[in-house]
Amino acid sequence: MQRNYLKDAKRVYDVLKKGGIAIVYMRNAYAIMSGTDSALKKVYAAKKRSLNRPSGLVANARTHEKLHILSKEKKKIIKIFSKKYNLPISIIAPYKKKHPMISKFSPFSKRLATKNNTVNLLLNSGPLREHIADMSLNDNFPLIASSANLSQKGTKYKVGDIEDRVKNCADIIINYGPCEFYKEGKTIDFDGLSLSSTQIDFRDMSIVRKGVYYKEIYNIFKDEFDINLALRL
């Protein structure tokens, strides 16, 4: 399937800027994105997701550098990990509250994009999301994203597997076929649900959620950085 990451990113971003909703391909899952309160409310309703469960910001390495408050050592670890291994990883860390992007949040969207003074940024999820994140940061127009599926029903690696009520709320869908990290029968958790990204809280270096390539990520942090990631599950 032919892919034009930059062109498709512009198409998606234009829809989001106008208050629409997008479902987009990522290396580890299909995601659903929004950029306004009304669109975010529609996403949560379509997914049947509790308003007590926050989502992440559409981000890339540049967003992480601009927003996250972490030590130079921890930022260096993230940079090396991304450059050398390029595996999807969600970084949870405190954020710069006075950054122009953060100031654009309404109270409603801020409640659903942050938690306990942290923000969750998924890195290394592919060129399409990277381009969308660049446009978002350039305009200081925050975009909120989560997996494109009914809440608690497992990540979807193919557009055809996304539930109709979730697909039907999207104004644009970028379908690049099965996700890169999809492996039939191997990308599921113990409950039989599809895995999303591995989430790490960098405040205490703990695992908040096991995701695709969790074992590899755990071993990389242990062997390369001498960090034993604690499980907080």
C-alpha cells in the first residue's frame, strides 16, 4: 500500500484543526485523534471511555524535549534508546505548565490530557504521527490521542478490526494496512486483548503498562542503562 506520510499528515492535521476526528496508522496500533473539546467528547463517547481515564498528547522527540521536565541523564537515555532501538515507548513525566501549547488547553481538555501533573507522550510510533506532531507543535495546537477501539477492548492493528461505532465518528481514516508490530497470536496480553505501547513513568522508572516489545524494552533498560524497571501494575 503506497504511503505518503507528509501529505497524509497534512490531510489529517487540516481535519483536526477544523474540529474533526482522525483515525491514523501507527507502527504499534491505530490511533484516534482530536484537537477540540467537542471532538474529544465525541471520541470518548464513541469509545465508551470513562472521563476518569486520561489520554496522551500527539508527540515526537521534539515535543518531548520541549514539554517534559526530566534530568539531562534521563533525557539522554530516551534519546539513545530512540535512536538505537526505535521501539514505541510512552513516556510519562512532569511537564512545563507555562509552555504555549499547554496554555491552549481548555480546563476540559487539560483534565483529559494530563494526570497528576504529568503528560504521557508516545515516541517512536512512525513517520505519520511524527509529521502530525511537528505540525501540532509548530502551531502550539495540542492534539489528544488514544487507541482506536472501544475502551478496554484491546488495541486494533487493522482498520477492519476497529469497532463500527468508533470508525463512524472519524472524519478521516488513514489506512496503511496491518501495523508494523502486529504479529498474529503474539501481540496479545494474558487476557487475550491486543497490546498497545509500553508506558514508563520516568519519575520513578516504573512500568505503568506492558505493551508491544515489553520484554525487549525491559532488557534494554537493564543491560544498556543499568536500570531495573519496577512493575506498577
